[in-house]
Amino acid sequence: MININKTIAKRCTSSQSSILNPQSSTEFEKDRALIYRSKQHRAKTIILDRDGVINEDSDAYIKSPEEWIPIPGSLEAIARLNKAGYQAFVISNQSGIGRKLFDIKTLETIHEKMNQQLALQGGRIEKIYFCPHKPEDNCDCRKPKIGLFKQLQKDYALSDLKNVYYIGDKYIDFLMAKKAHCPFIFVLTGHGHEEFKIHQDTFDIEKNLLIAKNLAQAVDFILGNK
């Protein structure tokens, strides 16, 4: 059985924005992707879930900027990644749009608040990918399907994701990371504790699963801090 409290610490000791509608791509985004490809030393990449990882989650959905509240230490953690040469991306299910609880314009204002608060810490999210659909829409972009991962790979010419960490707090994040063949860190913020209890039998047999109490601890591991 995985020791939740010691998993990251043990491994640390032993080892060293924009918003994109998944169906569209602007010339501006294409230009940014070309710049990214042309860098002699490509920036390191990390992918984050949003709700429950960067900000507090809610069963009633995050429907306004006022409801978007950062998890303590999360924005500083992203800034640390940026300073270490990582470009951070977000991949998020936002079915509240499909459920008509809020619209894309409201989502943009939520992300404006997130980006502004992150900038105050010296951090930046390169791009936010989101799925606006309900589960019953059976789209290709809703997690745990990997349509948005494939879109990110295409946009930024990533040959594979085997060295790209994905950080999430839900079982569907774990499933998506396995499908995309990228390393995954499960955080216990958001729905993390609840999801771990529900799926503990599955997680227990995943010998390489990394578990962190929050994004800040996950970043400690990635950056090789003890």
C-alpha cells in the first residue's frame, strides 16, 4: 500500500495564456507555437489540471471570478517552475459551460484573474486548454480522453510526453496520464483525498505513482528539492 505522507519525500531524496477553444486555433497561437519550436533549447513542459490543483474546487462548479480562490502555495509553485525553465500548461474539463452555468466570456474573466494573480508571483501559464462539453456529449476533448493532450502536442511540436509531468487530483487525470504515456503526480488537494479512498485498490498496484499533498510539494519533487 502506498504511504501517502512519505511517497514524495522518499523519491525526492533518491532523485534529483491564453485560452484555446479545442476546436479552433488563431494565427496568434500559431505564431507562438512557431516561436516555441524554433528555440534552440526547448523549454521544459509541465501540464496542470486547474480546479483542485491550482484553485479550490467546488461541487457547484467555479462559475465566477469571485469563486476562483487559489490553493495556498499553488501560484508560487507555478512561478518556481517558470523560474526553473518550465512552461506551464493547463488542461481542464469545464462542463459548466455545456451545462449553461456560465459562458466562455465568464471563463475568460476567471482566467484573467488567475493570470493576474499568478503574474504578481512572477509566474505565467503558457496556454489553457479546456473542454466545454458535458459527459454525455461524448466529445474527444473531455478527460479522460486525450484529445487536448494531442492538441497541445501538435501546437508545440512535442514528439511525446514521456518527460512531461501531468499533475491532477482526480482519477480521470490518472487515467488520462496513462493513456498519454506521461508521468503523473496525484495531489491530495481538491478531490484528491476522496478519489484516493475510492480508487485505492487501483492506486496501490501502481508502484511508480507519485502522491503529493499539494502542488507545492509536487513541484518540490520535480525540481529535486528535499
